[in-house]
Amino acid sequence: MVGKPVTLSDREAEELRDAAAADAGRSSARRDLSLLLERGLRTKRIVALNRAEARELAELLTTGEFSSNLTLLQEVLLVALED
């Protein structure tokens, strides 16, 4: 995440993946983000986001439609994107 390691639970990653996938038809950036999160979930490996993917994730988090508390992730993203 722009040089900042962040660990998500499977539930958090699944929720983010599903939200990104729901917008995949309208945004190729959301499609790419959902595929990246899916790969991380499937392989249980670390995935690295480029700056565009991190921006897209930060934007996705602003919708606030998540059952998980992703406030800390949003704060880390905003700080990382300021650099």
C-alpha cells in the first residue's frame, strides 16, 4: 500500500473485494482492484497495490458501506497517498 504494509482479515478483504466487484462494470480500476484482492484471498499471499489501486481503494472506503471497521485502513491509505 504505497510502501505501507497493512494486514486485512479474510472478512475485510472479502468485503472490499465484493464492493469493488460490484462497481467493476462501471470502472476498470474497480475491476482491477477486485481481481487483485481476489488473488490475495485465493493464494493467501501478500499483494502490493500501486498508487492508482491505493487511490481506488481509498475512494471505495469513502462509501462507508462496510460492516467491518475499516477506519484505520482508510487513515493509513490517506497518509500514504499524501507522500
